[in-house]
Amino acid sequence: MSYDLISLLDSWKIIDKSRLLEDSDKAFEYRLKVQKSAYLLHYLGISPFNSYSFSIYLYGPYSLDLAKDYYDGTPLEFTADETIIQKLEWFVKHSDSKWLEVASSILYIYDRYSEMSKENVLSLLRLSKPWVTDEMFKEIYKDLLSEGLIAAKQESISS
């Protein structure tokens, strides 16, 4: 089925698309949720999101080209099956913006360093997010593992 990411997030009450481009803290949070949702779709190999280039920024994975597209009003259309939509909904509804920031950053690290140990992922994550506690990391890691977004082989490292 075909979807528009911004309209989908708006229908789930994750964002208010009419306020997406405002200069406000709330609109910034909406744009962060669009970026993290798009990154999850990129991570899962969903076109056209897999063609966006993402880099780690202060709040996790960020794509300048994606930002340009939604600022220009370009529809962020994609086709996905119900399983992907369920994963996306779980991801964006799961928790707050900090959870999304950390979770998407963990996925970003694993996307680039798939064989990295859990402890090394935490160490690398803390370079940009020193406020992430062991407990927070373990909880988010467990969430991503249980949803099948990171490989079970990584779990052999102490929980």
C-alpha cells in the first residue's frame, strides 16, 4: 500500500502537519519525529528513504536532503506492507523524543558497524550523548531487540 510519511504521522497524532514548518519548540519536535521515522524506513531499506543520506547530528540521524524535501512540500511517499507500518507505528508511538533520538542512534551505529559489541555501541553512543544512562540504553536496546530491529546475536553480551 502507498503512504505519505507526514500524512501518516499526522493521522496517528504524532505530529500536526499544519505546524511542521513553524519556528517553535513543538514544530522542532515534529520535524525530529519525521527525521527519526524516515531513518527507520531508511534502515529497513524502504524506498525512497533508503536513497537519503543520513549523518549523526546532535539529535541522532539527520538527512539534510530529507529536510529540504519536507520544507519544499515534496510528498514523502512510499510503499510498504502492514509489517513495516506496524514497526513504524510502534517506533514513533513507543515513547518520547529522547527515546527516538537514542533508538535511532543505536540503529545508525549498528547499520554502520553491525558486528560491534553492545558495550562498544554504548561507548560510541555516549560520545554524542553522554547523558544516556546504562539503564536507559539497556531498556531501549531490549526494545529494539524484541521488535527485531537489531540482530539477536548482539544479545550474547551481558544484558
